[in-house]
Amino acid sequence: VVGVGVFKFNPMGEYISPTGQRSWVELHKLRTEGQGFNEYPDRKEYKLTQINIPLGVGFKYFVSETFHVGFEIMHRITFTDYIDDVSTNYIDPNLFSQYLEPSLVPIAVQMSDRQNYFNTSSRPGFFRREGDMRGQPKNNDAYFSAGLKFGWSLGSRGNRGSLRQSRCPVW
């Protein structure tokens, strides 16, 4: 199966406040890689609705004249690298205060570099610098899905003969 699809996404991350309170925040509005900042003119704000190309394989088995089961695996190629809100390099976190409302600044700083909030390495206090690699912009994101399908015909008895002629044979 090959086609064209449209999908909507909204990357989110878990923010830990200074008091330890945890909450999920939308990352798009935080512009964690400087999207739309004058200092990074090549980083445009990304749209949350995108196009994809689904490629898949599957099978359908007719259990009876009116009931079938199927299974398919789909790989979706996208034209964005921001499904996870990660694409390019780290930015200067001081810039958030110039572009975001004050209440969002500490959230954006934390969400742009999670190293110091989930650091289990032997380098506590390590801060990434502007320009350090955060993602790989040459590779767009993609995703897989799998589905188990059940179907049955609701047509009248007169249509079952044509159904029999148009379906795959059962061995």
C-alpha cells in the first residue's frame, strides 16, 4: 500500500518546576531551537499539521462470506524533523527572555536541554553550549504503526454472490 496522508502532532515534554511539581507542556510554543528568533534566520517555526507518505504491507483473511480479519504494518515517511521537537543545534538559552513571555522562560530553558534534569552520568553540572548538536536536521522523522482489522459485510443476501467473485480465494 502506498499513498499520501495528513497528520497532526503536538510535541510535549514533562516540566519539573523548582518545587518539584511535574506537568506536561507543549514544546512548539517554547521554540526550543530558536525557531523564529532573529539570531537563527534559517530556523522557521514548524507547522503542527504535516503531510506523510504511508508505505505498508498487510493481509486480509476471509473467515466467512461476511467476516474478515486483517493485519497491516505501515511506515510513514514525513517531511518534518520536528515530531519530537528536536532537529538542529542548541541555542543560547539567554535568548528565551527576549522572545517569550516571562512565565515561559524557565520552562523553555529546561525543555531545551534536559541534561541537568535527568543526568545520570558522572558529569553533573555540565551545560551544553550554543551550537552543540541536539538533533540531525538532514534526516526527517518517520514513524511506524500496526493495525489489526476486523470487518464484516452488512449487504443483503443478493450481494453475497458478487462478494464471493471479488474476494481473494480461501484455501
